Amino acid sequence: MNARLRRSGVLFSVIILLLSQGEAWSAALQETPQTPPPPYLTVGAVEGSPGASLIVPLYYAADQQTPVRSFTLEIEFVSNNLEFQDASKGIVDQESLEISSSLTKGTPDSKGVTRSKLRLTAKLADENEKQGLGEGLLSYLMFQLSLEAKPFVIMLTPTVISAEDTEKPARKVAKLGALPGSISVLSLDVTPEMSCFFFTH
């Protein structure tokens, strides 16, 4: 019970930290030359030590001229020492947002590298909603690093599978972009910085 309370407390602190960095995140995206025009999704970059449970944020930048009601995103990653656990709502559209996820586990290639694909679907339950998805922290993606993980940067490479607008009948949104994220595995003797979004058992 105490361990669960400690974990809940750290998760609450992580959420507060994410909220406090929202403005900094928006400013940083505006200054990045590679940033596509909205609407687009951004997978966060975090770091953690072997054995840590990690929370990767998924952000959404909206475009009022192209409101998006739903999308399906696929994120590919090397999964030899990284396991996807769950996806949950962020802080945007909590009342009407529906999040679902599935995982396709790959098989080792000739070099023993296994790649898995996380498929995430987000949609607004209210079909009459005309504003589309709100801008900001859309979802938390939970991962688990194995104790055998070595120092390495695991890329989280997103591909937008589909997206629809708020019209009736819904129309496809062709220009929804997606920026990659990463998980940096640290050595056991290195303490992750406070800006990382993680908690350990």
C-alpha cells in the first residue's frame, strides 16, 4: 500500500511538472525549424535508468482552420528492453476524449533487434463537437524499461495512419503531422534529471 501511495504521489508530481512546462514546450516548438505547420502531434523525449517505469507525453498542436475530431497514430520502437504498458488521457478534453491502444510485437531480425508498433487512437465521443481536439497534453504513454537495458537512445517514430475532421460525414485530414520522440537509457550510476517524466517501483 505504501509503495502504491508513493507511486501515486510521484505520478501526481510528474503531472504537475508537465503542466508547468506547457508554455516552455509551446515556445520551443515555435522556434524549431523542422516543426511542421499545425495540426501536428509531438511525442515527448524522456530518460530513465534500467528498471524504471516511464511516462512519455503526447502533445497536440491544433489548427482552428482544420479541426481534428479523431486520429490513429502508430509509434514504432526497438522493444528488446522496452515494454509498452498503457495509454491514458492527458489534460485536454478529459470529459469527451476517448483513448485506445494496441501493441503489435515484432520478431527479432538478423541482428537480434526487435521492433514493436504501438497503435494509438484518440477521438472525441461527441459527434456534434465542432471545435475539434484541444491543444496541449493529449495523452500519457507508459513504458517499462527492463533491468537489462543498456545505455542507448530508443527512438519513438510516429506515423499518422488516419485522421478525420469534425464535419458530417467526416472527411479525411491529410496534413496531420507527427514529430518523433525518444527514450534515453542511462547508466545505473547516473541520476535522471528532474525534467524527465519517470517513476520507479
